[in-house]
Amino acid sequence: MKANLYIDGNFVFHVYKYVMFGCRKHINWKKFIDYIKIYISDKENGTEVLVDSKCCFGTTHYIDKNRHDFYTDIGQAGIMKMENALVGMKEDGVDVRLAVEAVTDYFEKEYDYFVIFAGDGDYVPLVDKMNSKNVKTLLFYMDIPEEKTRTSHALLESVKYKVNFRSLLEARAEPDIESIFEDVEPGKIPDLYGGMRFEGIPRFTDMPPFDIPQFDMPPHYQERRPFTQRRILKGRLRLSLKDPVNEMTVSFADPQHPGLKFLPVFRSDNPFLFSKCSAGDEISYDVANNPREPGRLMAIIKDIMK
């Protein structure tokens, strides 16, 4: 029995980031392909399965080291990368090219299973075409609320079989799944800034201004947001490290509003983040004297930890 695997690289890159940074795991793509064989074989009463064609479709992002690492991992597993040029900042044409390749492959060398790792509803017509040809369709997908990445309901409804990749993460102690996820070696997480996004650190723009008591406000309140945020950025940012030294509280204080505080708590298992600090340390950072726009809170923390 023959199966072909098609990966939407622009979608699966978000899965890769979540697994790497959020779970501190590395995806072994060769083992993932082995899992596909096992899954299909189970559905087909033990029939031997060959994953004949393995393609990943994505856009060129040479300036993005994490995306480059993702495609390198994919290639080392024998998955062919098919690349679309980036048009401006728009990732365009990936779904069309994947569909064309999948249909061409079917007519040139028929396969029994169409396996796709994606989440876009634009693939529904392709899945419907495969179903009409009696090709069994298998979807791997994953919703990532942190990235606002969600799988199309129509796509989920169109396929014969579907596997939530998050369920594999949660069941990774099982023998057939365990080898898919490998521990990341210390120091091998390439982007601390990106990794901390999955540890609850908000952007400044996600924080409520101090004179607006709720996050969810009517649109006409939104114009007040930039002004109040600039007021906050004129204050001082205090970082207090707790024991054990993997937890940090952050508070803002404005001279004119001494009672104003935001107290998110950040935790990290990354051994490098707090390597230069001891429990009980408190660091004060004067944003007003730093002419650079801080952007994410992590950028400030990185400056302090240098």
C-alpha cells in the first residue's frame, strides 16, 4: 500500500515552534513518517505501507533562522522542500502548488493514501477530489491558541481520518510515539526571544492601559491605548527573582501613579535565562533612559541579562 505525504510548511512551522519552544522537544521527522506507516497499517489490517513521496511546501525566509532550521530538519528526513518566493511579506501560493503536485502525483503514479499536515480550509477541494478517486485521506493538524493558529472545521470534516498532533505530544510516553519527540540538548534552543513567547510573556500592546480597567473594551476606547502605554514606558521596570531561580515577577511603577502595578509571573526551565542571577535579586530598568523602543518584554529582559 502506497501513501504520499504533503506538508504545508507555513502552517507546520508554527507547530515546530510550539513543540521546540513551548515543550522543549525536537520533532524527529523520520520517526514521524514511521508513525504514519504504523497508523495506516493499523487501519489496513497490518498491510505493509510505503510512504513513497514526501514533500514540504513553503516560502523562502532566509533571514529567519528558526524557519531555516525547520526546513533543514525536514530535508534531513528525506522530505523534499518545494519553495515559493515570498511576495512582499505575504506567504502566497503554497496551497495551490501543494494541490497541483498532489494531483499530478496521483495521475502519474497512483497512491492509496493522501496524507496532509495542514490546517487551511483552502485544501478542502483537494481533499474532496482525492475522496472522489477513492483515495483515503489522512490529516495531521494542530491548533495553537498562542499563535492564533487554528485548523479549518471544513477541512476536519472533509477527511476520512484525522490525527491531532497535540494528542501525540500528550501521549508521547507510548512506544510508537515516544521516538517522534526528542529532548532538546541544553543550549540548542536557537531563539530564547521566540521561545519565551510560549511561557506567558505578553507584548506591551497586549497589556491594558492603567486608566482602562478591562482588557475587552469598545473600539472607541482603543485610541487611548497608545497614549497610556507611553506613560507606562516612562516608568521603571522592576524584575524580582524568586527561589528557585526560575521565576520572575515584573512590576511597572509610574512616579505619578505609585499604586500602578502589573504583576505577571514568568517561569522558565531554560537554564541560560537566569544564569547570571541569584534568588532574591532585584533589578530596576529605566525605560525612559533607553532610546530604543523595547517591543516585547523579552527584549528588555535580554538587555538586562547580558
